[in-house]
Amino acid sequence: MAENKNIYPVFDQIINKEQKEKFLNQKAKVIWFTGLSGSGKTTLGAALEKELFKEGFLTQILDGDNIRSGI
């Protein structure tokens, strides 16, 4: 099999999780909401994000519907 010349590791060149956690003064966590379509996952995620923001946490929501619309 031919070796890919255009794919190479860059992990030594990017900011790692520990550096980001130290900068933000918070630990990285992932929370998954699963359920049927229309069951309130996005609504619940948005409400949780607002509460975490009020507490001083930086968050990132990855919503499947929004991600698919951008692909």
C-alpha cells in the first residue's frame, strides 16, 4: 500500500488539552444528550450552556442538525 505523503501528525504543533485547561482554569468535559428526534436535546443543551456560562464556564455545543446543515 502506498504511503500518504499529505497526512502527517501535527499534535506536537497544536495547543494541547492541558494547556487549554490551564488557560481557561477549567477541566474539559463532554456531555452527550441522546434521544429521538424532537425529544428536546437541543433545548436542554442550550439551557445547560446558559447555566454553565452564568457560572463562568466556557462551553461549545455541537448540535447534529446544525453540523449536518453545514456539511
